[in-house]
Amino acid sequence: MKLATFIRADTTRALGVLIGDGMLDLAAADPANPAFASMLALIAAGPEALTAASELAERAAKPEPGWEIARHLIPAPQAPLLAPIPRPAKNVFCVGLNFRSHVEQNAIALGQPVEIPDIPLFFSKPVTAVTGPNTPIRLDERLTGKLDWEVELTMVIGAGGTWIGEDEAERHIFGYTIVNDISARDLQWRTSQFLYGKGQDTYCPMGPVIVTADEMPELADIEVELLVNGEVMQRESAGHMLFRPARVIAELSKGITLEPGDVITLGTPGGCGYQMLPPRFLKAGDIVECRAGAIGSLVNTVALTDHPGATAVPYPVR
């Protein structure tokens, strides 16, 4: 299934299943099921809730005369998408240097020796960095002149756990989406920590949907690519990852409890802006498109940040 979070006509958020050119509003189709309240609720509810969603989707796809569920199928253009998980329960986990091409091009760009890692490199992005399809990536010229892109196949955890064995890790994956690991290189490189340069607001575009694990092809059959203004910048098989999803889960869960709905990006191939000769960075008006097989296309436009002053944020943020 292709699961999404979208905005209804009344501006409320809803959980949906993409069916052809339509979006099935799951909570409207079955308001008594609490698992359909949100993407996180569905993931936390486990396999039975996913089966219930699948059954509703099958009925909506082949509606019988008078079948009431069909009236909850909304034309996709009338269901604008948010990030599949608009606000994860905790920071987005990220894996760095997970493609040989990225490692090699990184070393050349920074004048360093090529060192292929033997364990995954982990960092994170704050939940406030998450944004959805067709929303602006903010370019704040007070902070950076080197805004860069990184397309990343991304997994979403289903069943949680700690010290998860690599041989059982696949069973803990709920599905896959796309993240653009937007990075302000000048901020990233001024210290040894990645969070500030990669964790600014809007630096984690996510979407457009989550494809459930049972419908994802083998990694070797998934091509991840990124285009800027229609020009291909990155394109490589996900099968070239140095650390596959099961290994990532096994390593990350050593002493860190993974929970339903946790988001883990899986690294980017070579072709980032700072790796080009001469380097190329994002500017206002650029259209960035990320693709990864059946997940579809995640599109965002770069926009200059207005900065008239501090913004008050009500507490608590939910």
C-alpha cells in the first residue's frame, strides 16, 4: 500500500491510502477504528490495523454498486500531501557515508584519504526539520551560502525493540519513504557535529508516501535519483549501499530502543553540490525533485527566508 497524510477540505489532517488517482480517507471510511487517527497510530497498532486498512483499500478500488466506502475516495488533487509522518515522535535518525560513490567524492572534495567505513555513521535531525511535499526549503542567507541536497531512501520502523538481530531486522520495517537530507555545508563543517548544519527548519523534506515493506522491490531494483531544475544530479541503485537496512537496524538498536514510527534515512550516493567542479549550491527558486522507485516523487522549491524577527511558538507543540 501507499500510505499518506493529507489535508482534508476542512483543513484537518487525515490518514489515507493512495489508490490510483484517488485518496481513500481511512478515518472517514471507518471512524470507529482508532488506528486510523494518524500514521503514527496506524504503525503503533500493528499488523492487524494494516490488514484492516488494506481490506478497505481493496474494497474502495473495486466498489460494488451502492458500496458506501467509495464516497470516501477523494480525487488526489483535492488531497494535498503533508510529510507521511508530519511530526515524528523523536529525532530522525540518519546514516552518513553509506555509498562508496559518496565516500570517494567526499574525500576528493575535502582533500582527504578515501576511508570506507566498517560501521554505520549515525547522526540525527530534529523533528522541526521535517516538512512535506511541495513546501519550501528555506534558504536563510544569514546562516549559509552553501545549501546542498542529498536524496535518501528512508525506512520507517514498525515493530520496535533493542538489540535487534540482523537476521530478524527486516521484520521490524513498516515501510519506506524518501527524505532529502538538506545540508548547509558551511554550518556542517564548522564543527565535528552534523546536527546544526543538517537540522535547520525544513531541512528534512519527507514523502510523498510510505510504501509498505511488503510492496517494496529488492534494493538492487530501486534507483534513487535527485534532479535540480530538471537536471539529474544524483542517480544510483539503492543496492550499492554499504550497509543495508537490516545491518543499520542491528547496529542502531544496540543500546538504543527503536520504536514504532521511528524514521531512519539510509544515506545518499555521490553527486552532491559540494562534490562538483566547481561546487554548485541551491539558490532561491530552484526546484528539487527526489525519486526512489515506487515511492514516487518528492518535490520542493527553495525559497529565501523572511527574517523580520523572532517567531513566537506556542507551547507545547504537537
